[in-house]
Amino acid sequence: MAHWGVVEELHDRPQPVAHSGGTREEARRRLYETACTHRFTGGLMQRRREAYRVDDDAYYVEIKGGPGTHHLRYSLAERVRSTDGP
């Protein structure tokens, strides 16, 4: 079984925000859910969220609220190696 991660990118600083196992299609559903609902931790009071699919494995998200607007990218990443075992 493959292991997947959802990566949030803000200002070219990627960080993992979700993990899952399963098929690519299951991971893509998790990516979509995360892009639409993930609580951004940048201190922004969200008023509006717009999500755009870039391709099957990435979404562009614009979060509007006080004190401004943030532009994020959520991408699907497949784990290809781990030193912690399977």
C-alpha cells in the first residue's frame, strides 16, 4: 500500500498537513478535502475561501479575511522512501 502526504505551500515553504494510505484516488479525495477545509494557521480570520484545481494532484487556494489575503498551494506527494521501515 502506498503512503501519501498532502503538502501545503505558502511563500515557497512546503509543510505536510495530512497523511494517508491507500490508492492514489483515495489520496486525491483527501487532497481535495484538505484544500477545501484545512484550517490555515497563519493567524488569518477566514471570511472566504476559493479553491481551484491546478491538476489532479494540486490545488491553488485563496483565503481572504482579516488582516489580508493568503495564496496557498496544496499538493499530493507520494512517500518513496523512509528510514523508519515500511
